[in-house]
Amino acid sequence: MSNDAPATLTRLLDEMPVGQPPLADVLASGRAAKRRQRRLQVGMVSLAVLVVIGGSFAFSRVLGPTDSDTLVADGATNGNELHATVEVDPDALTSRELVGGEAVWDPSDGALLYASGPRYSSSCPPEPTLSNDDGSLSLALAYRAGANRVCTSDAVPVLVTVTGLESPPERLTVSEEGNPSQVVEVTVVPSPPAVNEPGTDTVYGGLSCPFSEQTRAALDIPGPGQPTPQEAVAPFLGSLSISAVHTKERAAQVIANDADGAAVIVYTLTKQEDGWWPDGYTECRR
Amino acid sequence: MDYDGDFSAYAAARWGNLVRSAVVLGCTLEDAHDLAQTTLLRCYMAWGKVSKADDRDAYVYRILLNCHRDSRRRRWWGERPTSVLPEQHVPDSTPQVESADAIARALDDLSREHREVVVLRHLAQLSEQQTADILRIAPGTVKSRLSRALAQLAANSHIADLAEGRPR
């Protein structure tokens, strides 16, 4: 048994030749491993970025604008109080019976509407820019410069509404994203026929009483039709006398007065194949 | 000193002790070289941390022990493919191998845990506390393991023969 075992072991180990350290190999391998590590890190970061972008894209696809959603881009205003908004709503064009590249003036709203020719991503509508130099109205639609957004890959037309115009322009110069400028003729939409919802003081059809004192009734008679409107209403006149007859195409009105000369009843008639038929009447309450 | 230069200086100074430690842990001389090289390679990869460690040697010997445990746990990946063939003419290393083999036989009775304590306390010259931290055991356990290991070495006939210069 030896009490000097550690010292003996240490001496043996010291005597054991260990050779030169392979520093060149270690450094070369270490540098190569570091390069691999860096490439792996770059790859992982790229992958993470792709996953984030892909996730955002998928998210925007899932929760992006639907048919019932309307995405409105911020408007553009120039110094002449003109204002433009871009609306991404597929139903907006169809409800207004607009086709791509068409410009119309809507007198009811006092607005100029333009349906884009090219189509745009529904999640990234273009931004409008207006100019009105020397009475020539120009509209430019372009994606926001420098914007780094994730947009859906769908393509929908957009509706641009320009307000602040005092009168409808004859032409609109349009410059859209990636397309040459073009001049579009502005069509004026005819005003819808006014709905005569008479006020309380309105006198209907020349009646002598206010609207609030008038009553209406429909007539359902066996016929046949009569050759003239006067003959058609003759059975209902009684003591009244016809004061006026207005005929337009297949419609007619017959106004009858009482003994005092006041118009108290108006018959409405329609011309059928066999002649004139009274549809009803409006009269003053008596 | 730059990154590579600092590392190279440290690696050159510690190479011998790392190889000897690997032999004490039970490696053949060739495996000891590979283990020391792998340890230094890992040191190089993490040299930023190693160089800033409170005790560099403790950090490096922890790497050495981890590499050694890994090599026993699974297939040995310490040898890397290289474009230059490693088989080159070398001088006859039989005496060195015999020497390492004699040490290995002398340490044959020691368990892995005892060998690790001997390496850290005697070769790396680490304190009991540092050894305990690396091995994640209590300092008292370090003492008892080292005591048993030395007792086993003292009773080892190979060591006695080597100490008295008898044929191995």
C-alpha cells in the first residue's frame, strides 16, 4: 500500500506526453461552426418573419372586409373645399348601377361618383388626391407611398365620392395606380321624380279644400269601359258638374265642381282596351 | 487581445491538463485528445461567456465533464469530418500509449464520480466549493468522495508498482 498515491499519479500524468494543442484545427472548426450558427440564426429569424407575415396575411384573409363590410379610405381635401373618399364595397357600385371607369353626378347628394376601372386589394384601398385647376377636375388614385402593409390578394373596384362641388363638371381626369391618365365624361343622373307628399295646406288636383280635409276612395265597378273620361265618371257625378278634364296618354283626371263652383272631387281614370275606367277619386269632405 | 488570440493563449496553456484530465476520466490517449479538442471547440463557441466567467477553469472543466458524459451517453460525435485526411505519418507513440494505459489500469477501480472529483480537485486545482458547484453535490460529498478515491488509489497495486518503479 502506498500513501503517496496522488503524488505518484500526478508524476505519471506529468510524464505522459500530451502533444501540441491543435489550435489551428479548433479555430478553423470553431469559425465554421460560428458561421453555421449565424446562418441558422438568420434562417430562424427569416422563418419567424415569414410566419408573422403569413399569419398576418391569413388573419387579414379571415377577418378582412367581407361583402357586407365597407372600408373607407381617408379622404383627400384640396384648398377648394373639395373632399374625396374611397369606399371599398362591392355592393356600392351595383346599387348605383355604376360600371368600372364611369363617373356620374348625383344631384340628390350633390356629389360626383367615380367607379374605378382597375381593381384594388379590399384591405388596402388607394388614397385619392384631388386637384381643381382652372376648372379642370383631376383625381389620382394611388397606394400610399412607402406604406409597408400586408394586403389581401383579392381585387375589387372602389367607389370614389367627391363632395364640395357646386356644379357637375363635364369631365374628370383620372389617374389610377399603374394606369395612364384618362378623361372621363361625367354623366348627370336624372333627379328622381319628386314624391308629392302634400303638406297640410296643399290643395290636391285643384280641389278647393286643404289636404287635411280631403279623402280618397278606390272605385271597383263592373264596367265596361267608356269612350271618354267624362262618360266614365258620369254615373258618379250626381249634382256635380265637370269643370276640367286632363288627359295624358293613358291616364286622365276629371275635376267636378259643386253648385257654388268649388272643385270638390277629382276622379282618376285609366284607359284600358275597351275604354276609360275610373280608378278612384279624391274629394273634399262634405 | 482579440477574441481568437485570447482564446488561443488560454487553450495552449490548458491543453495538457485537459488531456490528462480526460485520461483520468477513463479515456484512451486518442479519445483524450478528441475530448480535449471538443471541449476547446465548445469553449471557442462560447468564449464570450467563458472569458467573462468568474472562474474560467471551473467553466471549462464543467464543459469537459459534460462532453465526457455526453460521449458515454450516446454515439461519439467528437470527431468531425474534414477535407484534409487526418491519417498522416506520425512517430511511434507506443511508449505514450503504454504510459496512458498504465494510468488507466491504475485508475480502473475508481468509479466515474470518484474520477471526476480527482480531476477537479487535483488536476484542475479547484476548491471544494467549486467542485461541489460543478458536480452539483454538497461540499461534504466532495470531501467524502475524494477521501474514498484517495484511499482506493493508495490501496491500488498498480500505483504501488509504478511508484516503486517495478515493471508495469
